[in-house]
Amino acid sequence: MRLALDIGNSRIKWGLRQDRRWHSHGALPTAKWPGVEALLRAHREVTEVWACHVAEASVAAGIESVCAAAQIPLRWIKSSSSAGGIINHYDNPGQLGTDRWVALIGARARTTHPVIVVNAGTATTIDALSSAGEFLGGMILPGLTLMRQALHDGTAALPSEPSGCFAPFPRNTADAIVTGSIVATVGAIESLAQTLAVHESSEVHRLLSGGHAETLQPHVKMPADRVTYLVLEGLARLMEN
């Protein structure tokens, strides 16, 4: 059995995989990364760990020490010029965030349509994948929480965690902040989707993952699917190739 780890800035998502299927999934806060040790103790049948990592270097060092102590091989995934059926057109392929890279591989495992791949976490990444499996480029935005925090940090009176709701015509400050962050993010998604549709002369799909995906999905044009463990799906494809 293999353990897949998607180590983000806020959360570590994990999955146990054997015989080309998932046996279980879960998540823990990145700050509580020592919980991976308990996970390995609870599943002594794990023979290998595959991971991608965008958090602090100290977290990666901690995971390495846990795997070494358990005598379990650890494989870090690095972005490259091609893998998992994807061609990477980043100017420097190795500089592409590994979470973005592996999410693109996961998206390709789900569809051969041109697709916008959104990972809406601490940051929001919005990436364009062609029907030929080419990563054409993408955007990085502050995540919804970071957008709202920036307003708080840069102004005298705006709250950092507004309790507002999305509204077509926001009529209070909390609703205005929440609506603004959602519309700004969805606008970026749809702008790149439109560009990709012209490039491909085809309808474009949207795949949403990350902690804010559920918030964004109702506002994104169809076809759009929410995938809870998209990066883990990419790791699975790499494991099995």
C-alpha cells in the first residue's frame, strides 16, 4: 500500500492507495504534520510514500525524518518538462509549483477536454490545460481569505473575517467584501477560460479543488466539477505510470 501526501500551506491531504483504488482519505492541518507519524503507525502495511510539497521547508524535513524513522521510502515529486501525459510549457518547468503540476496531471486523468484547473486554497491558482495535454500557463491570486485579510491590513476599519454573504448587489460592508473576493476570483477563472476556448475552438471544462472550491463553484460557468482530492489523483496517476 502507498501513502500519498499533498502538503499545502494550510492542510496536508492524504490518501491510502492499493490495487489502483483509494482505501481511505483524510486531512490534517499542516502545522500538525507530526500526525503523519501516527498515520504510518496505524497503517503498517504502507510500503512507500509519494508526496508533493509547497509548505515551509521545516515541514518537508519533518516528514522526511518520520519516514526515515519508519524505514519507509519517501518520493518527492518535482515539476518537470513532461509527466503523466502532460507537456509543461512553463518558461522554467522546474519552477512550477508541484501542487499545480500534479493537479494538472490529475485533471488529465479525468478528462481530455480543454480544462481550467483551479486550486483554491491559501493562494488560488488557475491553470490552462489544452486537449492535447499541454499546460499553456496560468495565474496565481491571493486566496479568498488572503484577499479579505489584505483589506483588513491595508485599511483602518475593514474586518479581516467578514461574516457576510454573496449578494448580487451588496448593501453592507461584510457582504461587499465577501462578494468582491468571490467575483474577483471567478472573473480571473472565466477570463482564462475564455482565452482557452478561443485557443482550442472548443468548450472549456473547469475543475475546482481546494478549501474554497465549494464557495466558488456556484458562481463558475458550467461545465464545472469540484474534485476534493485532485492533487492526490495526480499522484495516483504518477504512481501507476
